[in-house]
Amino acid sequence: MIEKKRVAILISGRGSNMAALIEAAGDPAYPVEIVAVISNRPQAPGLERARAAGLHAEALDHKAFSSREAFDAALEARLVVHGTELVVLAGFLRLMTSAFVERWAGRMINIHPALLPAFPGLHTHERALAAGVRVHGCTVHYVTPGMDEGPIIGQAVVPVLPGDTPDGLGARVLQAEHRLYPAMLARVARGEAPIVDGLVPVAAGDALGMVAP
Ligand code: GRF
């Protein structure tokens, strides 16, 4: 039996990255057990998707809490109940308090739809097209209090093609996300993505979609 890390996935919406992680975790050799899916939006389609896959999924409606601190405390309690070892953000559209982020330092990861440190924040595909870049992609990184600033774990690159629209480019990036996130979560779960002097040392295979040298 391989050792599996207990992972909670936090979502706010459709949950396509979550679905990719669920599929990966279906492999007995994958080093992760998904113990809970939690959404801050009760209507998130991802919740039903998770239940359909036989997982425990629950809503923790941020609107029911009077402050960010109160919401984060409730979230912390739920994570503890599930014995969570790693927190995976998959389209979780909610800023967390620094205290919460610090508590999960090195144990919480996120996927961002751009090649960080380019295009942190929202509307990344529009901004990539407006900047005239030729390659775009996605980044899996540890979460730190600064938004989209944590140590990079892995990236996947896609080309920008003639006539691309934000939606078309975004769909290409999303496909890359679905390959990158399961691969990088496995690395984190196996302890293969340590933070050394504020960075994760580059390992072979960290850059998906690149032409091999
Ligand atoms: C993805 O593009 C992800 O990079 C970003 O939010 C989106 C979530 O999509 N953080 P989904 O809910 O996983 O389909």
C-alpha cells in the first residue's frame, strides 16, 4: 500500500480542475486521497460533480459569516474534521486571511491560469492577448499571503495562435491545467516539491508542453 496524503479541494464554481484531480486519484498508485470537497458557494456545480464521483462534498457559504476571520475559522474547523493534510485550491474565488494562509504554509497549493509572475489576478487570457505574448499557460504554486506570489511548483505552456480569442486561448490553457494540476499535486504529496530558500528547486518534468532540449 502506498502512503496517501489526505487532501481537501476548495472550489467556488464548475470544478473542472477538481474533476481532473478526482480522475487522477482514481488510480490506486496516485499518492492522494480526496477526503472532502468544500465550496464557499452552495450553488457551485462542482459540488454535485464531486458527489456524483462518490466524494464527500459540502458548502460553507461565506455569506453566512460576518467577517473573513469568522469564515476562515469555520473553514479551518472543517479541514481539521476531515483530517486534512494538504489543501488544494481549484477555482476557489475567495481571499483568505494571512493567518489562515500562514497556518497552511507549504501545505496549500493553487492553480493560476497564466505563466506567473506574468499576469497575476483576473482576466489573464484577455491580458495575455492584449500584451501580444506568443506563449501563455498556467502555474501551480504554493499559496502565500501575497496573491499569486507563492513558490512555483510547475508550469504548462500553450501557444498563442493566430486569431485567438480570450475564450479560445482560455480553453487551451484549461486543457493544460487539467494535465498539470494532477501531476504537480502528486509531486507535493510525495514530498518532491520542497521549498528551499523561498523557491521550489526545478525538477525534470516541471515544465509541461515544452519541447524537450
Ligand atoms: C481555472 O482557470 C483556474 O486556473 C482558476 O480558476 C479556474 C477554475 O476552473 N484558478 P474550474 O472550476 O477548475 O473549472
